[in-house]
Amino acid sequence: MKRICCVLLAMLPLSAFAYPIDVEKDIKGVQVDYNSHDVAYDIGNITLNNFGDVPAKCSVVFRNGPEAPRTRRVQVAPKSSTEVTAKFTRDIVKLRISLSCEPL
């Protein structure tokens, strides 16, 4: 029994995978929603959903501490969704995402 408990306690840090994600959004005139999630220890991801009837032009800036920000620009068609991903060279401790969208 003690061995099983020791094994479970040793595996505990492996299950602590997630990191906090802060999203700051600036959406002008479009119906865009987002869902952010962690993919890996060095990859950040956000899903953009356009519920409106007009296409949206979005700019997503990923920030991870002292590294240079990663900027991605995408167009989201009406009634569709798009995945936006950024890979960093270091482990992500806290990810900050700035989302800016406007009609196309």
C-alpha cells in the first residue's frame, strides 16, 4: 500500500500541466467569441468563432514573459471558426493574449 501511495505522489507533478491564460479582447463591430487552451508546455492556442454575418479580420498577440511577442493575423469567415497557435522557445508560465478584431 505504501508503494502505491509513493508512486501516485511521484506522478502528481506530471498531472500539473496547465498554465494560466489571460485574454484581453478589443472587438469592434463583429460577433467573435474565443476559447483559449494550452496544447503543450511551450505552445499557446486560441480558437476564434465568428457568429456574425460579416467576415472578421483579427490580430492575436501572444506574450510569454521576457520572450518577444508572437503576432498572428487571421481572417475568420462568417459562421466559422479558426485556430491560432504560437510556439515559444521556453516553457510557458503565464500566457497573455491580446485579441483585436474588426469587420473586413
